[in-house]
Amino acid sequence: MSLVTRTLDLACQIQQIPAPTFAEHERAAFVCDRFREAGLSDVDIDSLGNVYGRRPGRGQARPLLVTAHTDTVFPADTPLTLVRRSEVIAGPGIGDNSLAVAGLLGLLWSLGDSQPAGDLWLVANVCEEGLGDLRGIRAVIDRLRSTVAATLVLEGMALGRVYHGGIGVRRYRISAQAEGGHSWLNFGRPSAIHRLARLAVALTELEVPKAPRTTYNIGVIRGGTSVNTIARTAELELDLRSEAPSALAALSAQVEALVARQDSLEAPLRCDVIGDRPSGWIAPEHALVQLAIGALNRYGVAATLDIGSTDANYPLSLGLACVCIGLTTGANAHRPDEYIDTAPLEKGLQVLSETVARTFAWAK
């Protein structure tokens, strides 16, 4: 069986295990078993659900960390229907991030019996998506940062992109409360939903700069009990992002000021921070960035420098050497019809192995 087929088969097995953020335990246990079968040393699952394994090295190079997140954006009851064809595999979470988790084992298989130039840490981490707030990678980096020379973050898709910067993200849960009552008998009483709806409209009218790129999104609204009840409670979840910490801070201040202005005794508002992804970057000229670009060039894959919101945010915010790379191409991430292209995976695995080898040579 070819390396590509073996990796794809494993990705499909991983995809069939539900792993919503905060509930990755079943998938973590599966990966842990695969790490043990592969003969890794120091295999361990920490209290959060991060799975660790170490491939001992033969040389004096400082250790390298390669990591991929196990969680998905899909609720546990989402049908994990998988459609597999020779050129494309489609299904919820197959590219984000089942393939990347399988790629950790693919990297091991590509090494065969050879030992890397230094210790290779492979970690499947949790809580990258949604409100996970990078809890997994924070714990991983805090545990290994004094040991490893560099970190490679894997995503299933985005082959050819080298993420060397992390976009800052701040998330709020804004809630409203009211007395409530019957929609006919108590008409005119304040409604938590009406109050929140007015706030939501005002939020969508906030002006943000095009450069540095800055965005906002109301991703969730919930509240009320029935169509004929004046809502006592309602809440929304708001996502703010920016390339620049100063712009993100300015937008956050606007949001908090707007909530304060619209607050009232009849329907009080509450604004809580529920996520704060730090930003950071390393220069395009950094050795690790250039090593990743060189590996892509060797296998004829055009390299594009980019910034994003990934597990790389945390190590980059600490000034550590880190890039995020992809294994293949695909589309429709975070949708049930998400898919990956199978043909480019061969080059993706070659690029990964080459990047690891070049990084070990640099880390001596």
C-alpha cells in the first residue's frame, strides 16, 4: 500500500470519529493507540486531551515539534457521511483537520526505519476551533517550548501556503435580560430579543479599516422560549479579527462602548470576552519560513506567504520559530460538503518530510 493511500485511509478513519471542540477524547484515544502501534516513545495524553509521542533522534539537532489539531466545528450528532472517489474525498472535517492528524503518522511512515537528526515530537492537540481559544496548543507549547527549536503546525488543506503570521482574534458573548411575559397580555414590555436585535444592527454598522484588514461577524444568536412569549433572555456571539493588534483593540473598544451606550435598566446588557487569540509573526526572511518555501519549491509547488488564525498564533505570539503548512488542496472548510483533493497529497507529504529534514539541519 502506498504512503498516500495509507495516509488517506487513516484520515477517513479519523474523520468517522466525532470530535467537536471540548469533546475530542474518543479521537484522542484512537490517535494515542496509533502512536503506540508506531513505536513512539513517551506516548501520553494530558489532562486536556493532547496526545504526545516522540520519535528519538540520532544526532545533535535540537528537537522539532510537528502538531495538528483533532477538533472539528461540527456538533457530535452531525452525520459524518464520507464520499470517497479517486480524485476527491468529501465529508465533514476531512480536510480540517482529519487529514493533518493522519499526516502526523504519514510523516512517521515516510521516515521508515531511519531516525531523524533530532528528537521529533508529534502532538495531536485539542481546542483549536471555535471557543477552544487555543487551549490545546497553549498547553503543548508551555510544556515543550524550552526543548524544541521550532514548531510546524499542520492543516489538511492549503498546500503551498506558508502561514508565518497569526491574526489576532477577540470574541464576545453579549447577553440581554428582561422581565418577559405574554406576547398579547404584556405587549409593550421590554424584550431581550428586541434589545439584542437593535444592538446587532448597530454592530453591523461599525466601520473598520480595510488596511490593516479588520473584520467582525455575529456568528450565533439564541434566546427566547416560544413565539408567543416576550423573551426574558437572549445572547449573541461576536467574532472580531484584525491583522494589527492596535486595530483589534480599537474595534474592541468600539464594541464595548456601543454595548455601554445601549445598556438600560429595563433590559440590561452584559458583555463577556469568551476568546482571545494572540497575534504574532516571524519575518518572511526568517530561516524557518525560507526552509518551508525551499521544500515547496523542490517539489514544484508554488509557495505563497500568508497569515491566518491557526494553532501557530500562540507560539508566534511568544516570538518562537513556527510556521503552518498544508498537506493538500481542497475547499468548503467548516461545511458538511468539505472536500480534499487526493492527487496533491503525495507532494504534500514529500514537502512535509523535506521541511522537517531541512529544519533539523538548521537546528543543529
